[in-house]
Amino acid sequence: MKRKPIDPARGFLPQQDPLETLPSPFESWEQAAARLPKSLASGRVRSELERLPPFPWGALKTQQEQERAMLLLSFMGHAYVWGGQEPAAILPEVLAVPWHRVAQSLGRPPVLSYDTYALNNWRRIDREAPVALGNIALLQNFLGGMDEEWFILVHVEIEARAARGLAALGPAQQAVQDRDARSLEEELEALFHSLTEVRKTLERMPERCDPYIYYQRVRPFIHGWKDSPALPEGLVYQGVDEWSGKPQRFRGETGAQSAIVPALDAALGILHREDPLSHYLREMRLYMPPAHRTFVETIEQGPSIRDYLTGEGAGAARARDLFNECVHQLAEFRALHLKYAASYIQQQSQESPANPTAVGTGGTPFMVYLAKHQRETEEQLL
């Protein structure tokens, strides 16, 4: 059973630090991206972006450059759509065409996704130190400020903390296939410690990200245009020939586009009874990088750790205890996420259909389903 290894230090984060600038042909675009917070604050963002020269997308030579281009175009695209008094239903050709082309090359839709917003949007302050809060900063912001910075960087550290646990999933399944209870115990112990660190990082969210500021100044820019009360028909990508001027509907950026929890659910055998969110979560895989989707699917197709521990491996008491500890940590993570969803979104005061409190940035009524999935995780203890 061969598996592509995952870096125990980086996990789903890029193996090389994200590129901080594109080469000289992209200078005008880099400058516009740097000005984005001021352009949004002044109310001039749309007029400034409309005056940009054609994007030299053909000059992109590496995947790192493509990811950097996706970062610039995604932030600019969302700034254009959500940066006015009313959302824009038409994206001008100068943004739409290159965004579509770069997204195609990366295997993702032309919309701001978690991969762009978090996984490829950081730099290390000390290049010799690890990817961790206190040593990372964002490459790109919308309005900027501590709350926006902290909100995204907490997700970056979560990805780094999850890396060792993710790297244990394949070997844990290999141990099941080999009927090696001792090796399974070692991998589950690594997963448990990783999940503990992930939860501790999420607990730090309120330190520097205030619920009111998040809702009013961070969240408005990450909505998409599928199931959006403000853009019910979607967004027209002007100049994209294959769409012939027809509006397109894509989900907004959300942590549900991270492959961490789907991979953990797959490895731990966490089954969720079918509901509208189940379909949504499967849809979220379309917004992940192809390699991340493949990793989740590979884990789903692997040997069942749960079945082994309830069958011929039932006597492996330590492995069984560790398995339950991992399930418990995942349930605790979901419970904390549900708590934040209530305070950062549901309990805020809605002022515009463009930033609803009843649905998430991905366009779903999240509270009832998040609570359900948290309960279903707890039910999976052996």
C-alpha cells in the first residue's frame, strides 16, 4: 500500500515558503496589491483596479509564481466585488480573464479559497525559525490590522501543528494492514499530540481577533457568490469566452476548504449522517488543491483503523485508548469551532445581506450542522 508522504513539519502548507513578490513584468500589479488596504479605505478600489494594465499571465514560469498570481488576483477580485457600497455583479475583463486562466492552471475555481487566503499567504520573519505565531506575517491583506492578520495566521499555525498528525495517518493505516498493533499505537500517539496542539492554537483566536471587528472588517471580503443573498445570480466574469457572459456561482473562502478535518474524519472513521452540510463539505473539495483532495481520497480508501480496533485488534488496549483520545480531541476542536461561529457570526448584528449572520461565508446555514457534526464525532468513541 504505497502513499505519497506528507511533510511532518509542513503538512498541507507549501514545502517552500510562499513567494513574496512576482518578477518585474508584474510591478504594476504588485503595487496595486500593496495599495489595496488604502484603496478600499478611500472607496477608490474599483476605479484603481479597472486602470491596471493587462496581466502578463504568460510570464508566469513556476507554480510558486502561479500561486503568488492567484493570491494577487483573488484579493483584487474580492476587493472589487465587495469593496463598494453595493456588491459588483460584473468583474471587469482586466481581472476576470487572468484570474480564470491562473485558477485553471492550479486546478481550482477563480474565487478566493482557503489555499490562497491562508496556506499561501504568509512569510516567516526569521527564516531559520518555525512556522508559528510570533514568527509569521501575512503577505496580503484586505483592510489590514491586527484582527485580520491574527485570524488568518491562527489558521496557518493550525496547519503547521496538524502536520505531524497528518503524516501519521498513512503509517497508521499501514500498521493496520500489517496487523502491527505496536506501530499503530506509535502513530496514534503522534496524532493525539498533534491534535492537542491544533486545539490549543485554535483556543488562541480571541487573543487578537475580536468578534465584532472580525464580522465588520474581516468577514465581508471573503464571501463568495453561490447561495449569496447579495449576489443570488452569481458573478459575471467579463471576457471569459467559455462562460459567454453567463454569471458563475462559486463558494466563498472557508476553513471547510482545509483538508485537515476531512482527512481526520476518514482516518478515524467518523461518519456523518447525510444532511445538506454533507453535500456542501464534499463540494468543498473542489476548492482544495488537487494534491490535497487526492490525499483525503487515499486515506478514505485505506484500511479502517476503527474496524481493526473493534475486530482482531480489540486486545490492543493502549491503541484503543489513544484512538478514543484522538476522536475526543477532534470533537473538542469542533465544539470550539461551533462556539466561535456563534460569537463571531451568529450573535453579531446584520446590517447588510452581503454579510449575513444566518449563513457562513460558504453560503450554508452553519450552526445546526456544525452542532450535529460535533455530536456525531463524540458518538464515534469506541
